[in-house]
Amino acid sequence: MHLLAKAQALPAATQDLHRKPKDDIEMPRRNDLKHRRPGELLGGRHARRHSRHPGVLAVGWFVVLAGLVPPSVAQSTYFVETGKTIVRLGAQGRNYYAGFAEPPSQNCLYGNIYIASDNKGLYVQLLAAKLSNKRLSRVDYSQPAGAGTQCNAELVEIAD
């Protein structure tokens, strides 16, 4: 009898071990989800406020972050021009500069495009074009501080 009593008690003791995990979680029925308001699925007192217009929050963060960009970065621009004839080349301190018969379309400082001293290859191209009386087929420059400030050469190309 002793073994029979143990065998009958065994299923009751192991009943919790054989239960499926999803039985522990109370899942809402499909019909319950249809009748809830949009914020109720999230729960909490702020749930409804956040679910009404989710795009407004994203736009608000974009505006805040855009306002944190320094003006010098926000105004940085890049320009491409073609068909330029060099009329003057010069050096000022550590920088080189070039002036053109056709002024740059942007309001560059003194009408010149400057070349940094570490970009001597660009100055060599300008010098070769000037000495051979060739036009530049392309000049790319940037103006990081905005209109009326120094323009910096980024690319120079000589036409055949």
C-alpha cells in the first residue's frame, strides 16, 4: 500500500512541472483588443498621451537637434563652376589664391578662391593652367563660413 499511495500522490506533486508556460500568462482575447482605446495597450497613466501623435514627438526632437547645430556648420556650402580663366595667382602667408576673369558665382572674399598650403597639388594645377593659357574646365570650392567669406578650392581641372 505504501507504493500505491506514493504513485497516487506523484501526479498531484508534478502537476505544476508539466503545465505549459503560456498558461501562466493571461493573454487578452482577440475581441478584447478590438474594444480598447489606443493608449490602453501600453498601460499606465501616460500611455494614451504618447500614442495619439507619435510623429509629433519625432519632429519636435528634430527641431531641437537642428537648433543645436552651430551656424558655421549650417551655412557650409559647396559649389561647382566651369569655364574659368585665371588672371592672377598669388600667395598670402601660408595660403595661395587665384583670381579669375569670370568672378565666382558666390560672393567670395576679394573675389578670390584660396588654396590651403597643404594642397599644393591644386596650386600646381592652377599654375600650369596659367602658364599654358588654358581655361579651367572645372573648379569646385567650399565656403564654410557663409556668403562674403573666404572660398576654399577643393578640386581643379584643366581643359584640353
